[in-house]
Amino acid sequence: MVEELVAAGVTLASAGAVYVMAAARVVKQYERGVVFRLGKLRSEVRGPGFTMVVPGIDKLRKVNMQIVTMPVPGQEGITRDNVTVRVDAVVYFKVTAPAEAVVRVEDYRFAVAQMAQTSLRSIIGKSELDDLLSNREKLNQGLELMIDSPAVEWGVTIDRVEIKDVSLPETMKRSMARQAEADRERRARVINADAELQASKKLAEAAKEMSEQPAALQLRLLQTVVAVAAEKNSTLVLPFPVELLRFLERAQQPVQQAPPVAQQPVQEQRPSVEPRPNSDVQGSISRQD
């Protein structure tokens, strides 16, 4: 009799141990347990720690409550200003309603990934290239709202979305580089022109002051000589008045003399024999008669 009771006790203990081992579950701190009893969802969500289920009747499904980092594959698209780009992003999300994440969607990770890719392509088509490059905060917020709207029904909350990289064609990169270089050159020219304007005003004021005090110009000349001589140069260049150079040039030119008058050759004048008139000859003849 006693042996039978001992054997029955051992059997019950063994069956209890087997039942406990089959029914015992451990839920980790970052997990929550969703129980299905005969296929029907139990309203109670099991918290972290040790818990029991009915073997063969209950099915416990654990849901991770940690923030999930999901990279979004690069999506190619055409921006609003007709530029082909390739954009990569990353999505941070977590499950806030474990029961809805299990019941409402088959695989919430795959659903969030597909929604992120679709939303990213939509953002690319609605934005311009300058917005993708310089105004990413606004695009990140818009992309987060687009993904978070359907994800709330799945028990998932989007923590944040970041556009990671924007790839441009090589031709576009070269065009942007030329544009940036031209812009920097334009700003440099404007700065130089402004500096020249200010310098010209100051020089005009200095010239006005020196014109009133001629000695100031001589002092400025001596200062220039001192500055040049301080460099240990073998050649010293001094400014020379232009008026004095012109005076020396005029002094070196010879006095221009009037050209001599050309003498014409003297021709010998011979006495010309004039013929006597016929009246004289006739007179001489008559006197001889």
C-alpha cells in the first residue's frame, strides 16, 4: 500500500514537473508576450519574467519592444526639377502595441520597410535637388509623417527617419562644382572692387592733404626710401619728377638752324651784237655819192 502511494506520488510529481516544463515561459525585459488560446487572442499581454501557459492550448508569441534600426535601400528617382538622384535613408521604429503588431499585419518589419521605400520615392518626386542637399530636416519630418500614418494602425511608432546619402550623376557634380567656383570668383571680384573703392577714397583724401602741405610729399618719399633700404637691396629706386626729365630732354636737343640758301651758278654774259638798221647803211652810201 505504501509503495503504491509512493509510486503514485512520484508519478504525480513527474507529471507536474513535465507540465511545468511544458507550460513555463520566460519573457525577457525588452519583450512582451502575446497569448493565443485555441487561436483566439487573449487580452492580457504577458510582461517580462516567468509566466505560464496551458500546453497544447495556449501559444505564446514574443514581440521585441526595442527600437529597430532599418536601412532603406537606395531608391532612384527624378526630382521636381528633372534631376536623376539616388537616395539612401534609415528608419528607427519600435512596437508600442504588441497585440496589434501581431494581429493586424503579417510581418510588421517587412511592412515598414516597403512603406519606407515607397514614401522615399514619393519624397524624391515632390522635392527639388536643392532641398535634398540643404533642407534635409524638413524632408526627414515629411518622410516620418508619411511612414508613421499607416504604421500607427499596425501598433508601430516611427521614432525618426534620416536621409543618409544623396548620390548625383557625375555630370551634375561637375556642373555644381563649376557653379560653386563661379560664385566664389564673383564674390572675390566684388570684394576686390569694394577694396579698390575704399582705397581710392583714402588715396584721394591723402592727396588732398599732401597738396595743401608740399612737405608731406617729401616726408612720404623719405619713408618709402627707408622702407626699401630696410630689405638690404643692392639697387635703390628713387622716384624722379617727370617735369625735370622733360626739361633735360629739351636741353639735350640741338638748336635747329635755318638751312643755307642754295647758290645758283653764275652764267657768263656775252655782249650781244645788234644788227644795224638799213637806214644807216643807206646814209653812208649817199654820203659817198
